[in-house]
Amino acid sequence: MSEKKEIISVLLSEEEVDKRIREMGEQISRDYEGKSLHLVSILRGGVFFSCELAKRITVPVSLDFMSVSSYGMDTKSSGVVKVVKDLDDSIRDKHVLVVEDIIDSGRTLNYLLEVLKGRGPASLKLCTMLDKPDRRVVDVKVDYRGFEIPDKFVVGYGLDYAQKYRNLPYIGVVEFE
């Protein structure tokens, strides 16, 4: 049995991604002016985007991490959501911005936002670098969106295929030969 060869083509260049993250940081800074912001980065993919975004936010920022799984080693969401790593700090009375690399079906984020709402944040909003609305099965309100993309399997900038390609500085589409 031969392995399929993976071919990566550029969907969004490093320059396009960088420019959009800068714009998002400016908008978030305006929206939270005079407040502190607590970023909840969704591991593993969201950490690349979270770090770049945090550098461009001018209000005081604190950061925590969650790991939520719904994929395993496949390219499509299984629909089963489990919290693998929970937050280290309380979010009660904090202005919380959940930072995700990509939203497709919406199942994971819908589940996660319900869990976090129950913890009493002062506000709770959602920020994603990439949004695939064509794959949505659960309605999720995205407050800050980097790019809306077509229903293609993407890698780079934290996004992976079987733990590969996270370190690409651009967003690429994976196709199999």
C-alpha cells in the first residue's frame, strides 16, 4: 500500500496573514480600550495566531490555554468534543476573548463557549483566524474573523495535518496526489 503524496499550495501569503492580524489587533484594542483582556488560546493550532495577535493588542493582556479535541488524526471533525487541558486561571469577571485558529462545523466552539459562559466572565467573545462557514452545522457567533475561506483542508500558521505543517508561515491548502 503506497502513501498518498501531500501537495501544499498557498491560499493566504505570510504578508496577507500578518496584515490581517495587525488590523484585528487594532480593532480589538479599540473595542477593549480602558479594559484588560484575557485571551483564551485554543491549543494547539491557536497558539501561533494567539501570540501574533497578542503582540498587536495595546490594552493589557493576560493569556491562558485550553485544549479541546474533536478531530483525532482525521481531516474532518468527529463531532465528539472533549476538554483535554482546562484553564489554569478563573475567568470570573474578566473580559474573555477565545482565540481559535479555524472554525468549521462550529461544534467544538459552541460547546466550549457554553462551558466558559457558565464560569461568569464579564464578557465573552470569539476570535478566529479562519472561518469556513460552508461547513457550519452549529451556529456560532464569530466576533472577530481574519479570513473567510472555502471548504478546503488548510495547514500552516498553527494548523496541521497529522501534526505536520504547523510551522508554515502562510496558510496552505493540502491536496493529495
